[in-house]
Amino acid sequence: MSKDQSSFFNDVYDVVRLIPEGRVTSYGAIAKYLSIGRAARMVGWAMNAAHGQDPPVPAQRVVNRNGLLTGKHHFESPYTMQELLESEGIKIENDQIINFKNHFWDPNTELTL
């Protein structure tokens, strides 16, 4: 991993650590907040590498723009992401967050750089 990539991943992790329990955000919202607009895929790569970070990164709180648990295969089991979110009070059906808009946390409005 290059120094620039490592720095970007750390910036992503810093934002994800700020997502409150019971709330979620999207890869694209994080990319937009970090001023890299269309780099949602890069945020996804960072989330795939987030496991084992210290302090921990609540990667379960980052989903796709439609509230789908697209990153679930990067957890211990395909059910871990859903279980973690449900333990925070988020209801999920068929890998989709129910009432996604009510749980969505937008770093662009919640945080200032």
C-alpha cells in the first residue's frame, strides 16, 4: 500500500469512526465528504481492509447508496454485518436496510472539515 493510499484509508477510517451507533452512511457520501467525489469504490477498498484496525472501525455502518449490505462478504461470515447492524437497532430484510433514509448519516451535513 502506498503512502497516499494509506493516508486515504486512514481518512476514511476517521470518518467511519464518527458514525453514531444505529446510523449508517454510504461509500459515496464518504468519498464526497473527503472531496474525492466519484471514488466510492476506493472507499469500499478501504472498508475491505478495515478489519483489525486499532482503534476498531465500525465497517458495518457503511453500505451502498441504496442501503444494501454489499460489503457483507468481507466480514467473518456473510451474516456478521447484518447481526452487528441489528444489534444497533437497524432492521434489515433481504440484505436491505429498512427505512434507510431514517438511518442515513451524511458526513457532509453532520461534520465540517
